[in-house]
Amino acid sequence: MSQSKQRRVGSAVRNGTIREMLDPMAAVQHNCDWGYDALDGWVIGCAGHMMLARDQRALDGLLWNRRLFKQLLTGEGIDTP
């Protein structure tokens, strides 16, 4: 496993590898419902993008669960994706 580094995205710090950072971003992008408010000229962000940019606790929880899942699969002799 490659070394984990910290990367700042918005006001949250991304801990983990590049892949551990990009996978949640790709999932949010796939399901994103960003919008544009023509009346005020503002971009309206989806909850997923806001979480990735600002919610440190959620990011740490996602990373912890991802690593735990891989550990459990390995313990059962199942190849990890």
C-alpha cells in the first residue's frame, strides 16, 4: 500500500492515497445534481460535493470504512477490488 498523504480540498484535509481521494469524487460526480440559479447567477452545489469539500468527519469515516472493508475481505480470503 502506498503512503498516505494529506491534501487540502476546500476546508477539509484529505487523508489517504490518491485513489482513496479520487474514488469518492468520481462517485459524487456520477450522481451530482449541480444546478445554476439564473436569477441570482449562483452555482448551487449538491450535498455530496459540499461533504467532500467541507465535512472532515465524513471524509475520515469514509476512509476508515474503506480500509476496514478491505481488511475484512482479506481476512476472509476474498480478493479486494
